[in-house]
Amino acid sequence: MRTEHAKPTRAARECSLLFARNKAPLGRVAPTDHRNRKECVLNWEQIQGKWNKLKGNARVEWAKLSDQDLERVAGEREKLVGLIQEKYGRTKKEAEEEIDDWCRRVS
């Protein structure tokens, strides 16, 4: 038996358009752009290599982090994520997004 598919409603079409633009409607999670995340991960090796030069830039970006905090990070991304979570009360995802944004700007 052949079933016919119902035409999507206007609300369903609008919802799919919002998801396509990465702007989820209230109560829904928008898809993330993993391409930018991968680019930043690749660039993190460069940041790690230049950490001593970029510490000052990180200090400006996250003023609550002390010089000692940044010394302890030593270019390790996960340590930086943890410190941003601790000092700014961010979730891990928020901290990672901030770092990704900073990574794109400095590299």
C-alpha cells in the first residue's frame, strides 16, 4: 500500500529555515558548525608553540586570569578551559566557544 507524505506545514518550513541559519527556535538546539572547531583545533598547535608571545593577548581577553594562571596553562587548551570555567562561571561548552573565537582572532 502506498502512503502519501503530507506537505510540511508553514511552521515546519520556518523551523527548518531557522535551523539552516543556525538560529534555533526557543527550546531547540541549533546545529553547531564543526568546521570552525576543527580549524581552531589545528591552529591550537600554533598557539601552543607561541604561548609565551600570546599570553599577554590571553590576559587581555580574560582579565580575571592571573599571570600565574597563564603560566600554569602553558599552552594547554584543557587547562585554559578549566580556568575560564572556574574564574568566570562558564560551562565547558561556553568556555570552549570563547577559546575558539579567541583562537580564530589571534591566528
